Amino acid sequence: MNAKGIFILIFLALSVTGIAQTRPQLVERCGTTKYETFQQQLNPDRERNQQFENWMLEKLTTKRFQNQRTEGTQSVYTIPVVVHVI
């Protein structure tokens, strides 16, 4: 290799390693918390997250209780089947 080729090789190696050393911009992957805060500021009467969680827990508990009561009963499911004879 001649001096010009070595110079180009060193230049490319340094530029690639220089680019690799720059830190990427921090990317905000999820804006849920920020959006919830924004929505709460727009409408202060809006249901809070904990209130929703309590409401959902109550619904799930009720549903589980209903499922436990009906667990002993057997249900008959009718599945319609279509057969084509050619």
C-alpha cells in the first residue's frame, strides 16, 4: 500500500470510531405518565388512576365470585356445523 492508501484507511477508521462514540439522543419510549398528567390538568375531576384500579378490582372480584358460583353447573354449547355434499 502506498502512503495515500494508508492515510485513507486511517482516516476511515478514525471517522467510524468517532461516530461510534457519540451518544444517541435519549428517546422517550412511553409517554403515558406525561399524558396522564396533562389530561389531569385539563380536567381535574377526571378519575385518578388509583380510583380506576379500585373500581376494576371490585369488578374482577364480583366476576370471579359469579364464576365460582356457576362452576358446578354444566353448560351445553350448540355448535352449528355445515356439511356440503357434492
